[in-house]
Amino acid sequence: MTLTGLFVPLITPFDTDGSLAADALAKLAGDALTAGAAGLVALGTTGEPGSLSPAEQETVITVAAAACHAHGAKLIIGANTPEAFRAIDPEWTDAALTLVPPFLRPGEDGVVAHFTALAAASPVPLVVYHIPYRTGQALSAGALRRIAAIPGVAAVKYAVGGIDADTVDLLADPPAGFSVLAGDDVFLSPMLALGAHGGVLASAHIETAHFAAQIAEPDRERGARLARLSAALFAAPNPTVIKGVLHAQGRIPAPDVRLPLVPAPQAAVDAALALLGQ
């Protein structure tokens, strides 16, 4: 399976009473796909999955799956535990987004062994989430090629905080049949210039059509504008500013997040809205 294009990692909207706003979630999902997203990510870190009850997690998956089915789009589900993998229904799910093991820093050999075991047990292909500034585990281009060669590994969400020598190395000679998806929103355009196949971009809740167009046909001026927008949307911990903007636009009932997150400062939300002319 080849993953290309724009994937929107869904926020989890909450109602004013703190409950999950399923109707608003369905509208966000449908809007993203109508605007050109190739698929959705449910229960990614943008969706605050650790704060959701099992019933809420099931609702998120059900809503996202229905939207993807209706639009003929792909669904990726965040899964990092054996329980999460057992809950995946391959009839409705195309891939699982799986984090490089955080905190332990098991080394490249340990990471390769980890994904070898997960891929063998998973009912769907894996998208490896490489974000070393949060996991603490660096991976060379060579290690990523070893991971790409594992049967059942389809792609990497690549979020190393910039463009470094390993980024250039990997994309100069990408593994066959393996998708590199930009995971740092601000660096979407340079990643595309190097040959990335698309992106998993929380910022694309806003201006979805423009992010989709940038991936389909990169444009320098549009890319610069989207990079500025992405920087503003990540000026406070994700997804707090995005939720603030969506609430200001009337698209979700409340800007609320759940602990340990707290709402974004109003100044950060206002700065993002100003870039949108709102």
C-alpha cells in the first residue's frame, strides 16, 4: 500500500459540558475530506487519545471510519499498545500510526526489532511515527531503510524538527514502496521539494484545500504562507491553538482541551486568526 497526499490528524472536539462533540467531529472529518484530504488519522496525538475513555475512543474511530467510507478515503488509526492493535478492524482501517518507542531510547537495533514484532502482529500496515525531539530516540537514514524493509511497514511520519543530513540522505534514495510523509507542518514545502510523498498535518484542519493543493502542486508563495500559518498554529502546545481557531470560526462548540493540556493564550489564537484575515 502506498500512502500519498494529505492526511489530517483529527482533533477531538469537546462540548461545553466537557463531553465528546461527536457531531462536530463528523463535520470536521467530512469537511477535510471534501476539501481534498486523502485520508484521516484518528486517535493520533493531536486527538488527545490519552485523555479519552475507551467508549470515547470507539466513538472517534466510528465517526472517522464512516467519513472515510463515505468519501472513499483512507483511515489511519493511532495505535501503540497490544490492546490498541487488537481493537483495529482491518475492514475499516488502512494503517496504524505507531510511535517510535519513547523515553527508553532502545537504540536503532531495538527500534527495528520492535517494529518487526509489531508489523508481524498488526492486522494492518504500519506508519512509523519518527519524532525524536519527543521520543528521545534518533534514527539514521540507514535505520529508517531497515525499518522500511520490514514486511508490513508502509510509511513513516517524519518529524525530526527540521531538514538535516539524514533527511536529505533518506529522500535522495527513498526505499521502494515506502512513503515518507512530512510530519512537521512548518517544513512541509522543503520536504516536498526533497521528494516527500505527502504529509500528516494538524494545521490542515485550517485551510485544508490549500494544504492539499500544496502537496499536489507545490508553490513557493503558497508554501511560505502555509508555513507562517503552521508556525502560528503551533505557537502553543498542539492542538490548543487549532482548537481556539476552530472555535472562533464556529466549527467546534468549545476550544477546550483536557489535562495536562490547558487552553492556548488568547493572543496566540488571535495571531493565527490575523493570518487568516479574521
